[in-house]
Amino acid sequence: MKPSSAQGIKAADGFLHRWLPPLLFVGVVALSVTLLYRATAPVVFVSSTSRRVDFIHAYPVVPKQQLAASVPPPSLYPPPELQYEPASSAPAVPQDATESQEMRLERVLKAAATADNAVIITSLNAFWSTPGSVLDVFLESFRIGNGTRELLNHLVIVAVDDKAYERCVAVHRHCLDFKVEGVDFSAEKVFNSPEYLDMMWARLDFLRLVLEKGFDFVFSDVDIMWFRNPFPYFYSDGDFQISCDRFKGDPTDLKNSPNNGFNYARSNNRTIEFFKYWYSSRARFPGVHEQNVLNIIKFDQHIRDIGVKLRFLSTERFGGFCEPSRNFNKVCTMHANCCIGLRRKINDLRAMLDDWRNFTSLPPDVRISSNFKWSVPQTCRIPPGFFSKKEKTPQV
Ligand SMILES: *[C@@H]1O[C@H](CO)[C@@H](O)[C@H](O)[C@H]1NC(C)=O
Ligand SMILES: *[C@@H]1O[C@H](CO)[C@@H](O)[C@H](O)[C@H]1NC(C)=O
Ligand SMILES: *[C@@H]1O[C@H](CO)[C@@H](O)[C@H](O)[C@H]1NC(C)=O
């Protein structure tokens, strides 16, 4: 599509006259469509100077001697079961200035992990964490979901600014303070702005680190409601499993369009290699966010060479507003995707919780035989067919 310089200025001029207006139009449509999708996604930390998140060096390094002098002998540490008090009675994480970022990561992951070393991770900034905001609705879904309350013991909230961290500590046990000095991630980020992209990519790099520490994880955006425990429904043969905006019916079909707001990864050499490759692919597609880059590289020969088994999760269990899970007896999670604006999102997330409460209050026999329907999307509703064609091909 690009005019070659050999065509000369005149030709390029003509080309521009003919193609610029339609190209601009396509660009505007593409932008607004993607905006609707991942707008205001909560995110993570990055140093603005180095693109790659160097976890260990992101924080001021405490000299070794100083560290040694101030760290008490192991016997003085509280036993693990006392380290994390419920949110109501004590701050979740003692602020220890001498603890390195990496030690803190390991400590928080270990405390939150299941017996088989899995954690649930979400990331949070101030914008999403104010009282009555998305975080509250997110946590509420775990409390009223079927068998999800105990999963809160395994949820790590990665806070990317002071406010989010404060809020996390007030309401949850496992909080990871991941602020990077001098970088402000607290505000709503404009979709596809350099800062937004940095955050999304930083998040990806962070998750690679979690894998390297030996933990399997479920990553969930904070605007996803958890109604059932998803672990029994992951494919037993999948290394990396990801939710979809629309599901084509075959979990191995690479043409499924992934939504990176929810994914599951098993810690092994294949997934670590896969995350590294994914992250490094940013350089090939400047300005494209990580979800769309995945949508391109999923076909790469190198992915096949790594041998990582990718699986796409059915919207029947892992739904969203783009394609709701239709069966209340099966739904695990519902994502407020295909929705723009915080107010609208919160409104429909709350409505979703009301639907669920109504469903669970039915007598069991009625519940199982009834064809209970979502009342959402309401304020998130978009015209039918709006997404149908445009979403399928990534706009590179
Ligand atoms: C990766 O492979 C090496 C050797 O092949 C093995 O020792 C190591 O445990 C593997 N790491 C993980 C995380 O599976
Ligand atoms: C839930 O049930 C209440 C009481 O039966 C009813 O008033 C309300 O409309 C229901 N809400 C939805 C979303 O179905
Ligand atoms: C919750 O799960 C249990 C066990 O799987 C099941 O018996 C019960 O009917 C479920 N309740 C709802 C509301 O789905």
C-alpha cells in the first residue's frame, strides 16, 4: 500500500489524493473499535527509560552490607501463617525497605500460591481502585460465585501506584507494590498511547517472570467477574490458554481472536520461551499492543518450534459482553469487554452480579432446568453487527 519512491512525487501525490481519505477513515474506525475493546484496561509498571522491565533493578538497590545488617535471622521471622493477617485487622504486607523487589515478589507469590504452585494475578491502578469502583465489584464476584471465595486466598493484586496499593492493603491479603519511581500509572491511559503500550508490555514481561519463578498463573483483568472456579475447565494438554472475544468452536484453531484480559499459563520451558518470543516481537510491530501482536505471531513457525501448546478458551465458560456465556450452569467468568467507559462498565458489572444473585437464589431444580438469561449488556450495549467484520483482522 505504501507508494514507492521510484514512482516520483507526482505519482505519490496522486496516490495520496486517492487513498488518503479512505485510509484515514479506516484508521479512525479501527481506532474506535479497538478503543471499545481494551479501553481503560488496568495495567502495570515499566521504567520509561528501559523498555524491558528489569524487575530487580527497577527499585533502588540496597547495598549488600546494609541488607545483611538489617535483616533479622530467619528464626525471628513470623511463621508463614502469621505473616498475612486478614485485611480488616492489619496491613497486608509489612513495608520493609530492605527487602528487594525480587524477594518481595517471591514472598508474595509463595504466600498466595495453591498447593500445586498456582496463583491468580490481576493488576490495579488508582483509576480502577477507588471505593465502589471496579475492584470492589471484582472481589464481590469471588464472594458470591460458586466455589470462588476460597480462590481469594490465591489472588495477588499487583498495584502499580501508591493509591492502588493503599486500597489493596485495605481490602485484600496479597498485594504487591509495583510502583516504579517517577512514572505515573495512576490515571486512565489513552488507548495505544506510548504509556499505555508500555504498561501492557510491561505486564507481559512481569508474567514471564512469574513463570520463571516456577508458578503457574491465571491472569485476569479486574473487569472480569468470577462465578465459578476455572481451574477444572482448563485443557489438560494446554501450556498457554487464553480467552476469546468470539470463539469459533475449536480450541486449537489459531484463527480464534484472543482476548488477553484472561489467560492461564503453566510454568515450563515452553511457556517461558513463548513469553520471551512474544515480548521480543514488540520490536517487529512498533505501536501495536501485545494482544494484537499475539494475534499475528500465533501463526509463526517459531511458535511451533518452541512446541508451546496454545489453547483458546470457549466463551461458553469464559464469556464476555462481546459473546456472553449463555449457560448460567456453566459460566466461569464474564468479561466487560466490548464496552467503553468506566461508568458504563461498572453499571453493567453490577447488573451482572445481580443476575447471578437472582440465578443462585432459584431452587436447585429450577436453576438447572431454567434457561436463565443475562440482563447485560445494558449501558455497554453496542449496535448489533458493530464488531462483526472489523475485529477479525488486526489493524497493523
Ligand atoms: C527446563 O529444561 C531443563 C532441562 O531441559 C530442566 O532442567 C528445567 O527444570 C526446565 N525448567 C522448567 C521451568 O521446566
Ligand atoms: C432479580 O430478582 C428481583 C426480585 O425477584 C427482581 O426484582 C429483579 O428484577 C431481578 N433482576 C434481574 C436482573 O433479573
Ligand atoms: C455450586 O456447585 C455445586 C457443586 O458443584 C453444585 O452442586 C451447586 O448446584 C452449584 N450451585 C450453583 C448456584 O450453581
